Amino acid sequence: MSVRDDFAAALSSVPAVTGSVIRPRVPKTGCAWPRWAGAERNADGVLEDSWHVLVLVPDDERAQDLWIATNLQLLVAAITPVAYIDAIGFRDGEPTATLQFTVRE
């Protein structure tokens, strides 16, 4: 299995989320996928990949708050066995609201 497969399987373990290896053709709330974000050398001199795990959330602000409150800890628990979470952010628009987990293997 590839890292993308690992992310997709982990994300799909969250009931409100459908994990994919790439962005779905018709993305909707709950769709999630990894995007390679770059690589940096670790203390041992080995390149370590970093990823953005993107999860679409509802566009309505109240619905966003409820969706995030319901699913954030489940997403953290699902992603943690696959990668270390460095940060969690929120992107409004682009074209829909998105949670962005910045992670590294």
C-alpha cells in the first residue's frame, strides 16, 4: 500500500468522511484526500515527506462549527497512526471550506 492509500483508509474510518487517494471529481462535505506538500531533511539527513490532508466541511458557518466539533477528534485519531500532525488549519473558500492537516511521515 502507498502512503496515499494509508491516508485514504484512515480517513474513511471516520463515519462522516470519505477518504480518497486524490481529490474527488465531485468533492462534497466529508471528502478528504492527501496532497504532497514537500520534503525536508530530518536530523539524520534523510528527506522526510510532508503532506496536507484536506477535508471538506460545510460552507455554512454554523454547520461548519458543528461538523468540526463532531469530527475533529475522530480525524486526529484516524490520522495519527499514519503521520505526525504538525498543525491543523482552516481555509475558507477554494472553492469550498476546508480543514487542512499539515502532517509528516
